[in-house]
Amino acid sequence: MSNGYEWISPQEIRERLAKNEKLNMIDVREDDEVAAGMIPGAKHIRLSEIPDRYEEIEQTGEIILICRSGNRSGRACQYLASLGIPGLKNMSGGMLEWDDQE
């Protein structure tokens, strides 16, 4: 664990979704990026809105943050960790890697 969060691979997320596991996923990309597609079941909260909307994030168990490449979601993880929120995971490679696996 670095900076208060862990990493999770797109492959692991796919496998868990295939088992119908309910995952708490937050997509922090911009509206136009999300319009092009997002992981089913993810909640969209833009990175810039996280400080005002983090209370909308269910804080039981793990919280998986997603962006295009893993960069912005890493910043969201660091911010949420600074608030003392546990269970944070950043999807490695972001939606670029997710789309590569389709």
C-alpha cells in the first residue's frame, strides 16, 4: 500500500464482475470521457467534484477509483486517503487498459 491506497488490475475487476460481485467503483473522468463508455455499475463523480461529493461514496469495504490511465484516480485516492477513508484501490492502467482487454 502506497499513499494510503492499493492497486487493482482491470483483469481482477472483470473477473469479480463476471461472478456478479457488487463493486463500489467511482469513475473520476470528465463527462465527455464517460459518454464514450464506462464500466457497468460504476458511479461517475468527476475528479474536480470529489471534494464536494465524496460523502456520496459508500464507505463500507473497498472503493475502486477509475480514470483514463490511473493518474487522476490516483490523485483521488490520495485525497480520500488524506480524509482517513479506508479501503481505497486505484485501477491500474485505467480505461485504456480496460478497453485493451475487450
